[in-house]
Amino acid sequence: MATKTYVLRFSECEHDGDLDNYKNDIINSGGKIVDSGIFYEEETGWVKVEIDTNGYNDFMTKFKQTDAYGFM
């Protein structure tokens, strides 16, 4: 299974709880979390995610229906 790594950036990330919600949406959409972090001063966050190259379209179809997608 070949994967590709992406870094997704999110706005309105004031604390780890916000980022945890975004990460749950990524996992439920089929992504694998590799790393993540928050820039507290900017209230933004990022998540490094691996996605199966054959499942990218399925991931995006599911992810676009999540709350997290609206904060990218």
C-alpha cells in the first residue's frame, strides 16, 4: 500500500481540544495521523497525515463533509 503525506493547516485552533476534533475527522475519513501541533499565538494548527494513494478521492469525499474541512 503506497501512501502520500500531506500537511493540513487549520484556523481557529486555540487549544488541543480543537485540534483533537479536527484529527478525529481526519481519522474517521480514512487518514493516518503522523504528527500535529498548534501555533498558539496565531491560533492555528497543523496535522501531518498519511493517505493511501489509492484512497485519496474517498478520503477527500468523506473529509469534505466534516466540520474540520471548513476550518482549513
